[in-house]
Amino acid sequence: MLLCIDLGNTNIMFGLYDGDDLKGQWRIKTDHHKMPDEYGILLLNLLAQGGHRPQEVAGICMCSVVPPLTGIFEQTCSSYFGQTPLVVDAGVKTGVKVRVDHPREVGADRVVDAAATYRLYGGPACVVDFGTATTFDALSREGDYLGGAIAPGIGIAAEALFAKAAKLPRIDLVRPPRAIGSNTVHAMQSGLLFGYVGLVEGMVARFRAELGDDMSVIGTGGLATVIARETDVIQQVDPWLTLKGLCIVWELNR
């Protein structure tokens, strides 16, 4: 089986695949201070919880936007699985032509998402990823990566309000009763949830004006479902898009 690992700034996702069949998926909080052994033991426990043994893992494919953790996970994979992971980087086949000014600046996860999006949904397409940042990625009709837009993520925005405004509390990101909040918590929830819905709708409209009316919109990331409930511009929610892309990249490089 193939173990896919997506190292993000906020969360780390794991997916265990037997061909196209997803046998297990897990999401944990990113911790820059954990050592390779700590991640190794944690990963073994996750696999065991799903009834799997490390000997079943025949390959590992990984993408990372956290350079300090890349080496840590390479050590973990070597020590606990006897595997050298395929790390998506320059020189790795992805099936995606990156047509931007500086291709090396594009995060590996965004390229992997593009590979999965074109294979599964075709082009043109806009991928909206609700992670640490809220990113919008554009794919051409031919599946080329054209660039995108980056905005602060909802979590960052919420934390900034709490940290920088003395009277504003930390809140749960849930739907308020209405857009006009009658108390501070509801007002913050409205601004964050409905405000980001407005951001998504506005950016999607601008992307569609440049890519064409037949552009599809795919949402991914931890909060994709929450935002998609409030707007009809997100046509498909695919929370495991990056893991699917890693499977595609693995097959291209065998």
C-alpha cells in the first residue's frame, strides 16, 4: 500500500491507499517541536487503529510546505518503515506544467492539488484551499497551472482579532443566527464566516472572467465544507484532494 503525507503549516494529513482505494485517512496538528521518533510512534498508532501494520506500506509519497519538518519525516519514514519517501519537488514528475514567473516559488501542495483536480474534474478550474492561508489556484483547459491568489486563512484572521483587539474573545467558527450580529460573538462569527464567503464569491467571479464560464470550482482544506454550505459557487468539496494528487504523482514517477 501507498502512504501519502501532506505536511502543512497547521495540519498534517495522512492517507493510506491500496490502489485507488483509500483505506484510512488521518489529520493531526502540525508540531514543529516533535522529533522523528515521536512522529513515528504516532503514525504507527494511527495505522494500528485502522488495523494496519507498517510492513504493509510499500511506498511513501510526501509533499511539504514546512521545510524543517521535511527532514524529520524523511527520518521517520526511514526508521519506522524502511522507506525513502518520494518528496514532491523540482524534478519530480507531476503531469502539471507550471506557467508562472518563478515556478520554484509555488508550493508543492498547490501543484499536487492541480494534478488531482485536472485528473478528476478537468479544466479550466479554480481550486480554493482553506488552510493556514486561503488560496485560489487557476488551471487552464489543458491542465496547466497558471497561478492564483493568496489571502490570510480564516484561522489566522480570527486569531488576529483576538490578539490585536483587547475586548474581542476567541470564538468558534460556526454560523451565527443572522448576518447582523446582536452581540460581539455573533458579530465576529458573521464577519469571519460570511466575510470569507464574500471573498470566495468575489475571487471566483474574477477567476471565471479570466478562465471562462465553464470553469469548475473545487473546495478543499479543513473549512471547505463550512464555507461551501453558505455559497453555491463551490461546486465540489474534496477534503482529501492533496492526498489523491500524491497518489497520481507516485504513479507518474514509478
